[in-house]
Amino acid sequence: MATSGKTPEATAEAIEPHGAQLDRYDIAILRALQQDARLSNAELASRIGLSAAPTWRRVRWLEEQGFIIGYRAEIDRRKIGLGVLAFVRIDADRNNAAATRVLEEAIRRIPEVIACHYISGSGTFELQVMATDLDAFSRFALDVLLNLPHVKDIHTSFSLGEVKSGGALPLGHLRGAAEVVR
């Protein structure tokens, strides 16, 4: 029987175009880039056990398919003077589709709101809000949050300390994640 002389890695790299499912290399790329998005393509390729060209193609595919939606620097909020992290539950005065869309759009435009979730239970939205200090947050709550369209009430809790933040997404549930890649 004649062999092609290709290593198993070369054979794996030759599979093109990419299938619809994430494989162990894709998962390894996602894991590595969550830990350090500044890796060069050569460093990334070395970490996952592929050569540079197929690694680059896979990263591009992950971006094009929306698995990777962006890259950004993680900034220490305290170093830039944002000492207060508040969790704000907003109760809307109306819970219909039109009113909710208007409120959502208004929230999206507020830079101090770093995250917003539509929630179940009491309340309509849960926001994470940054402020320099408690006085600044108080002014923001009165001048901005309580003046948003369709807001009936707000309820605020303050972070007393971060146990974990900016964590990478867990990938262990993905098929192929348990397979070890260098």
C-alpha cells in the first residue's frame, strides 16, 4: 500500500473548506485567544499544533462565522478613576414591545452602562454601571437613569470587591474540547 507521506497534522490541515462544526483546533484557538488576544499568528499556530497558514485561515473563519466578535484591551477600571461599579435593576412602567425597544435603545447610548441584560423575575433590565465615585453615581442615577423613557424605578447594589471579572467563556461543553492539543 502506498502512503502519501503526509503526517497526521498535515492531513488535518489539508481539510478545506472548514466544516460547520468546531473541531479541537478551533476550540484551542478560541481558548488561546481568550487568554491572550495579542498572540501573533506564529505563536498561536505553535500553541495549537498547526502551521501558520491553516491557523490564519481558521481564525479568519471563526471571525467570519461570528464566533470571534472582536478584540479589545482589558483595562483596570480603578487605574482610570472608575472606583464604583453598580448593579442597577430597572423597573419599567410599561412592558410592551415598543416601550421596551425604546428603553433598550436609550440604554445602549449610555457609555457608563457597560453591560445590560433583559432579566426574568422582578425588574426589566439589570445594568452594570461605572462611575468615578458615589457622588458621581448619585448624579448619574438622578439625571440619567431616572429620566430614561418608561422607567418607573431603579434599585441599586454596589460592588464591594471583585472576586472574578473579565473571565474567559467556558469551552468544555463543546465537542472536541476534551481532546488535548499541545
